[in-house]
Amino acid sequence: RFLCLCETSRPRRAECGSAAAMGEGLASYLGQSFYHSSIVPLLLLTLLLAWLARPSTSEAIPPGFRSFQIRYLAGWCLCVAADWLQGPYVYALYSAYGFSKHEIAQLFVAGFGASMLFGCFVGSLADQFGRKKSAIAYCICYMLSCSATHVKSFWVLILGRIAGGIATSLLFSCFECWMVSEHLKNGFSGGLLSYMFSLMFTLMYVVAILAGILAQSVADTFDFHQVSEGSPFWVGGATTSFDASMVCLVAGALLITVFWGENYGTSPDSENQGALQVLASAGRLLAQDNRMWLMAVVVASFEGSMFAFVFNWTPALASEVSPPPLGVVFALFMMACMC
């Protein structure tokens, strides 16, 4: 009997030892820095507030809605994860390549400028050529942008930033357009459309938090180094978050290709407006309605402040004594946004 008791107690001791090791590992992880130790309290607050403000609907769910919901949100989450994974390490990567702050500013402006210019046409182009094709184009453009980060060349990085700016315009236009068009085509209600948008942006911040932690993990796992002496190609370190982004982009493109149908901004029998005609219509609307100017100024002011923050937060936290865990800091930012 004594031997039997010993035998049965061994798995329990092993489980206790495993649990203790996990507890020690978690304590060690959270104790690395002030930023790491801030994860638990801020995460608990985020979970509480997110639960209180969780998306819900009192409407009956019609047949086919859940399938549509899963198809769209799965593609959206993968594609927006690809965007968030790059956030923590853009500035850090350019700095690691030895570029000055002025040169890094030029790289950022190239991306912002490309997004601004292409954003004027992206809506009408997606309407004409198809929102599904535009979503796949987003994946391709961002994969090109991520690939460029492995090359220590200012002009290659500039081209990558331009591709990334175009991709950003596609992400925040054609995905929503596809979803709204499919929603209405299926005859789902306006209340369910609001529910979809609530889920979409709630999941976006959940994905952003996870992306920050994942980006930190992969950047810490692989050392930043040159492929070979004299080569312009670099791997590891900050570049790994862009590699993780490419994995999400490939998965997202495959999912969209297989499970999304195509839709357009106009019916086949209607006349398509060209991009210049759309811009002319927008100009006339601005001239006729002062509220449009006011809205434009408010949006531009908000976005301008965000772009200034995006550029400055990494160098503002820089420290030679205790380098900040940029992925963790990014995740903390996203928790604060979700609150």
C-alpha cells in the first residue's frame, strides 16, 4: 500500500513542481521592469471596463449572420494584427540601422505622405476594382513593405514606407466597405451593423495588445545581426516583428481569397465615377457645407497629434541604463486606449 501511495503521489509532485516553475517564470517576467510590472494592474482594469462596455445586441440573430460575422472578423483580425505588430519597432529598427533622427523623420513622412495621396483615390479605386481585390492588395503591399525592413538602405526603406502608406489607406477603407456592402446585400438590419462595428473595433484593440506582447517576445528571442559581412541584409531583433506581420498577412490573404466574395461600389448597370470626378464632388461639398470644413479640421488635428506621438514616443523613452521593452510599452498603450 505504501508503494502504491508513493507511485500515485509522484505525478502530483511533478504537477506541483511544474506549477511552481511557471509561477517563478511569471514572477521573473513581470519583475523585469516597471513596464512589465504594470501589465497585471492595467490588464485587470482593461478587462473590467471592456466587460462593462462589451458589444451586445438585443436583436434576434438571423440565419447566415454568424457565418458572415466569423468570415469577416477572422480576416480583419489577421490583417489588422499585421499592422499592429509593426508599431512597436518601426523607429527602433531605423535607429538600429544608424539613421539620424532627421533621416528617420523623412522615412516616416514618406509613409504618411503616401497614405495621404493614395487615400484621396483609394475609395473610388476599391469601388471600381472590387473590395476583395483591394483587401488582397493590402496584404501584398504590406508584405513588400515588411520585406524592405531587412535591407539597410535608405532608399529601399523609403520604397517600403511608401508601400506601407498605401497599405494603411487600403486597410482603413476597403475592409469596412466590403463588410457594409455584404451586410446590406444579405438584408441584415442597421442594428446588427452597429453591433458588427462595435465587435470590429473591440477586437482591434484586443489584437493590438496581443500584438505588442508577441512583438516583444520575438524581438527578444532572436539577436539582430547582419546576414554576412558586407551584406545589406539584416535579420533578427526588431525585424522579427515585421516577419511575424508577414505571417499574418499571408494567412489573411488566404482566408480572404477563399471565404470572401467580391463586391463593388456600383452595380454593373450604373455609371462608375472616376477618381478625379470623386475628388471634384468632394471639393464641391466642402465649398457648399462649412460643417465639412469643421469636421476636416477636427480630424486633421487629431490625426496630426497621433502622428507626432507615433514618431516621438520611442526616442522619448530611450535609455542606455534600462532600455524600454517597446512591445510591452505598446501593449500598455493599447490597454489604455481600450479603457
